[in-house]
Amino acid sequence: MARSRLSLIAINLVVFVALAEAAAVGVYFFQHGTFFYTAERAVPAALPETGRGELSADVLHPYFGPIHRPGVRPETNNIGFGSKQAFPFTRTSDRQFLVGIFGGSVARAFCDRGTPRLIAVLQRDQALAGREIVPLCFSHEGYKQPQQLIVLAYFLSLGQQFDLVINIDGFNEVALGSRNDEQGRDISMPSPIHINPLLNLIDQATLTPARVQALARISAYKERLNRLADRMRRNRIAAVHVALDRYYVFTMNRYQAETAAYDALPSNPPVSSILLLTPPVRKRDTPGVAYEDIASGWMSASLLMHDVLAARSVAYLHVLQPNQYFTRRTFSAAEARVALNNSTPFKRAVEDGYPVLERAVSTLSGKEQFLDGTAAFDREAAAVYEDDCCHYTDRGYEILAELIAERVVEGAAFRRTNGK
């Protein structure tokens, strides 16, 4: 009797494992369009600074603000950008078509996850058939105007060449510019989420007990993310991968929430800090004025990028990135659980700020090549958002890449650049 029960339990267990594995293979195929066992799986990169016992992988660049420490990751180049090429990159062949990609973390991820589709669509155009399209990533997490403008001007001064520049922005300007305003800094200053931790490390007098405790929790989440990434890298079972992937996303959301909470904590005011963050250049005590000024600065910086590139016969495309808090998209229950969060401060900033950016679109459209991407995902059935902030799934980046490539090949500036 006991042996029969054990046999029945074993059979049920085998059936359960087989069904779970088959279901996981189906889920993976639905999400990625490839078979789990033969796919080249994209595993989240480890956070190397945690393994080295460092509190931050970022350093302060004297012109750009926060940037990665050069070499901190295999894909981090000599300046600190996530690029395979050292900057400035020198053209090695007339066949090369150099595409600079500027913006924040969405643009940074686009460099890795969107450029393969961008290249494929661009090369369908007769002007680029047979050309080697080289994407150059000048994007960084948290960057917002005028950082893109400053980065562009700096590398042009070093002799960097471009055939096309794509600037993907809008979200950071409203989400992070408004945070600067709330913290008594000018809206033009770099992201407080990224610069505050570095300021605390440089000027430890600005640390408070609450911030010290929050830093400890952030470090614990980063260590957990590293352990999960390592297990995902070694795993060969579909069911385990799906479970680890969901837990990684859950942990990443907790990490990002803790980071946002850390940013909201007040610092002790620095008495004699060596880092100057510009206070508001004018009063913005009327509701909505901050977003009007953010939109104005966003437009001005982009038009300056256009002008300096046009003087060099370089095509420029400005893209207002899609966001889940300003959309007509219908979310599935599963995607909504991942993508929508009523408690995130980004939601209010986008709801209040994106309409102001939209009112500026007509001005930009008449003076530069512009793509309003806010409706890019409205008709897509598959999940396109992978967190409750702003970042996309592989499918989301593919859709955005297709729209960008289509706009590029139809643009008059692009034709002039190629002598067409």
C-alpha cells in the first residue's frame, strides 16, 4: 500500500513537472517568439559595484553629471557610456553610417534592444542598402535636457562624426525636472535620483540616519538582483527561468521603489559643499509654471541640437517617448500589474507634464524632424511595458525602432545628408 502511494505521488510529481515545464516553454515563446532551449537568452547584467563592495557604479563627470565609471561593466566604454566603441569613434570606412543615440535610460536600452530592428528597417531603404550602420550610444540613465545637448556639443568639439542623431526623451524632463523643482533646484539640473546619492557620498554631511538606512536596503536589493541574475545565467530549465524572471522583475520593482523613496528623503543642507546645484533661476510658485518651463527648455535644447547638426549636414530626429501614464492603450490584467502603479510619483508628473509637451509639438514639428511616439503602442496586443516607470519589453523597443526607422527614411534631412 505504501509503495503504491509513493508510486502514485511520484507519477503525479513527474506529470506536474512536465506540465509546468511545457507551460513555461509556451509562456517563454509567447513573450519572446523563440523556443526556450535554443534561444540566446538575455540575462540581466550583474551590478558589478556590489560585488566589489562599492556603493555606486556612478561617478560625476565635470560636464555631464552622473555617469558610469569607465570599465565598470563590459559594455561601458572609455568615457562611461554603454557603448561597444570608445569615444570619439573614428569612421573606418566610407560605407559606415554613424547613428548617435541620445537620451536617458529608455534610449540607453534602445541602444541594445532596439537598434537591431532599426538597422534592419533602415537597410531596406535604397540609400542605405549595403551600408554598415553603426549605432553609437551617447545615452545614460537619468539624462534629461540640457544634458543631451551638452553631450552632443562636447563630442562634436572632439571631432565626433555623425550621419544621423536620434534623441529619445520627454519622460525624464517632466518626471525628473519636476523633482528638482520640488527639491529647491532649478529644473535644468541633472536628475536628483542619480545625483543625490553621489552628493551624499562626496559630502557626507548631507547624509541623515534615514538616508543611511535606505542606502543599506538599496544595497541589499542590489545583492539579491545579482544572485538572481547569476542563477538565471546558469539555469537550463524553462519553468525555473520563468519563475526566476518574475521574481527578478518583482525585486527590481522593489529596488526601484526604494531608490525613489531614497530620493524623496530630505538631506541635511550642505553648508560648504564643493558641488553647486543651481537654485531656481526664477520663481515658479504658480501651478503648472514648472511644466511650462520644462517644455520650453526641452524645446530650446532640442532645437539647438538640430541647428548645430544641420550646420554639419547631419540629420536629426527628435522622438517623444511613449509612456504608460499618457496613453489610450488598453492594458491586459497581467501587463497592468507590472506597468501601472498609482503610488509612483512618475504617474502624476507624466499626467501633468506630457500634455504640456504635447502642446509644444506643433512648434517643434515645424522646425525639426519630430516623431510623437505617445501613441506608438496603442494598438499592440502584446505586453510592451516591463516596469511601472517607463521601460519597454523587447516588443516595445521593436515597435519604437520600426517607427523611428520609417520616419528617418522619409525625412528630407536624411535625403540631403546622403546626397539624394
